[in-house]
Amino acid sequence: MSRKGVVFIRWLITLLILGAGLFLIWKFIINKPKEVFENPPAPVEVAKPYRADIRQTLELSGYIEAQAMIPVVPFVQGTITGYYAKAGDYVNEGDVLAQIDSTPYELQAKQAEAVYLAAEATFTRVSNLYASGAATKQNYDEAKAQLDAYKAQYDLANVQLGYATVTAPKSGTVLLADSAEGSIGTSTSPLYVIADLDKLQINLNVPERYFDLIIENKDSIQAIVTRDGVSTKAVVDTVAPYVSPESRTFKVTLKLEGDVSAFRPGMYVQVSLVYRVYENALVLDQNVRNTDGSSYWYDPETQTARYVSLEVLASENTRFMIDEKWADTLFITDGQGSVLDGQRVSVR
């Protein structure tokens, strides 16, 4: 082959290689099909509405009180020579709790007895004389009146002597015992305060706007009293018939029922007044709703989330009641805060 032929073949090979390279560049780089990126469906959890009771409540707070706080007061004054109970003791009606120095009252009773016995002897003598006609009716009446007066004084002296022994007027637990032997007992200062801890109550100050609600539902209201996770029931005992003009509140007294062993006077408690109950209602949990009140239901045909603003028929802390038309609808219970209306979602 001539030299020109060899050169021609080399140029031909070079042009073929260059053309093939340009073709590959055009096909795989310049004319490369564009990739379309699609967001993956948002993962969500769904659930149907369920059946439960809805209790509409009014949340309040108050303090436990004993239904009766009984002060034990001595009816006579004197030095306390015996002080037998302490705070926390349970006492029965009639138990001796304290002793007032009885010496002056014993002397007073003896003096009154002597005068009474003398008057009785005089009356007996005058009565005999009157019976025999030796004394007048006036003498008899005067002796009888004097005998009655001294008898009353004698009885009073014995009563005061009895008051020197201080007893429990009712059975209950000693809440306060602030005195001691050697101190002075007077009728102006109680030696003890007793209360029946099985009979407790709460006085609530309820805002004026709930007055009609409480009055209308007084007999059906159920109250739940809670302290540190411990609860018991209560019922409405009384409702004040007036509203305080200063505080714009009215007083409702609740009487605790059931086991009240975990509650004591003075304890701060939370009170839920259940004034209306919807039984076997169609409900959803409160976390189904976003902060703006919106919710999303799941459309299985299009696999998308659908926005809805549900009408809340009644609600409580953890759930709310909806219309029966939503009974077979799947609502997004987790992930609803990050989806949009019409967005494709995947149910996990």
C-alpha cells in the first residue's frame, strides 16, 4: 500500500473514533432524559372513632373540712390538774379528757348542801305545825319557797362540781390539743377541738356564670375529689341561694362519700363536677385535632389525607364527641401535623 493510502486509513480511523465519541456524548450527556423526583408518601397512623362515655365537667379546687369542728370548752374556770388526750387520739363520747381543780367546787357543794338540809328541816317542822293548825298558810309557803331556792342552789353547786371533769361531747379525733396540766382552763378558750374524720366536706367558691347550671343539675351532679392521685366521690350537699357581690361567686358544699381515709381537714384537693354524661357516644381522642382545631381523615381510594373541621358536640380532657356520620371514617391519629389536604400518605 502506498504512503498516501496509509495516511488516509489513519485519518479515517481517527474520524470514526471522534464521531463515535461525539455520538456517545450526545446520547448519554446532552440528550440524557431528565429524572423526575417525587416525594415519598408521608407515613401516618389512622384509627376509627370508638364508643365511650363523655362526661362534661367543671374543674375547681378547694380545701377539705370536717362537717363539724367541735370545741371542748370547760364550763367552769380553774387550774387544769389533768390533761389526758393528745392530737390524733380518737375519743368516744363521754371519755374524760381533762380535769379542772375541783376543790373550790366541792366546798361550794358542801356549803349548799348544808343550807339545803337546814331549809329542809325547817320546812318539815313548819309543815307539821301547819298540818296541826299551829302555823299559817303564809308560814308554810315561805318555808316551801325557801326550801326550793336552797335546793336549786345545791343542785347548781353539784352541776358545777360535775363540770370540773371535762368529757368529750361527741366521738371523734382530736385535731387540736393546745393546753397542758397547770394552765388555767376557762370557758373562753377550748381545751381541745374534736372532729369526725369520717364526715368530711368541701366548700367551693364557684364563679357566678355557673349558678344556673349548678342549680338545674344539683341532684344529678357527680363530683370526683382528687389529691396526689387518690380519688373519692362526693355529692352536692347545699348550694347557696345568693351570689357574693364582692367576689362574684357562690358557695357549693360537697359531702365526701366512700373511703375518705386518705383525706384530712385542711388538705388542698382538685374537684371535678360532672354535670352531664353522654353514654356510649362516638368519640375521638383529643390528640387527633391540631392546635387550630383541624383534623385529617384518610381516603383509602386515593390514599390521601383530607382536611376537615369537626363539629365538637361535647368534650372532656382526653376525648371529644362527634357526629354519627363519621362512625366508619379513618382519622389520622399520628402525623396529621405534617400533612396537607390532598397529600398522598402511607398508613403504617
